[in-house]
Amino acid sequence: VSEVKNAREWIKKKFNSTDIRTHFKGGNYFLIWPNKDPKTLEKKLKEKGILIRNMVNKIGIENSLRVSIGSKDQMSYFWNIYKDLDLLN
């Protein structure tokens, strides 16, 4: 539990350093509203072995992606792939 909490704070700080809208309310996941098309990002992340949930049609959280929080290593892997796909291109 403490490892996931630490990973949650780590990834939250990473996103806070960007202009990406996020929602970190608690629990083992968070929401992001990416700069690029959520469906495209979902596909590209899946190609890299990262499974997220697309919330494109969910009322109130349209066009967001739901990311489950894992270990620090897992979140670091996610962050490095995500920033290359959505922030740097």
C-alpha cells in the first residue's frame, strides 16, 4: 500500500509540472485529459504494453483517460512513454 501511495505522489508531481488537466482524488487511479486524441493515445499506449481505460463517452469526464496506479517502476515506465506521445510530439 505504501509503495502505491509513494508512486501516486510521484506521478502526481510529474503531471503537476505540466499543463495537463488531471484528477487525483484518491483510490488507485487518476484521470488525465490529454492534449492529443484519447483514442489515439489509448492505442499507442497499448502498443507499448500499457493498458488504460478510455473515458471518451463517460458523462462528466469525457475525453479523459483513467490510469491505474502501480509501482514506482510501472509509473515511471508509463510517464516516459506518455510524455513522449502526448507532451513532446
